[in-house]
Amino acid sequence: MGRLKTLSCIALLGFVLGASVYTICRPYIPSIRRFLSKAIPQLLQADWFLAGVLGAVILTVSVVVWAYTTGSEWE
């Protein structure tokens, strides 16, 4: 499968997963918003959270760079 098809499949899977979670969690969204409005200030200051966000960004950028720099075996 080519790089574009692989990344498109991953994007589609992420969209379907996100839409499914939204549909399931819709009744709980007001409660989640209240919780996050209280938790976000503490969460943004937590070292583990910042490290996790940084790790997610680095891994995502790494996969995209890998996808565009590998040879033709993925096309």
C-alpha cells in the first residue's frame, strides 16, 4: 500500500474512532466539560502530561517524516 493510502487509512480510522466516541459520550459531554474546566489548569502544569504531549508530537512528526523519506517499497 502506498504512503498516501496508508496515511489516508490512518486518518479515516481516526475519524471513525473519534465520531464513534462522540456518539457514545454525547450524553456525558456537559459533565466532561465541567471536569476539564477544573482539571485543565492542573493538567497543563503536570510534568507527565507535558511529556506525553511532547512524545505524541514527536512521534507523529517522526512517522510523517519517515513516510515521506522512505524508498519506493511503500508505493
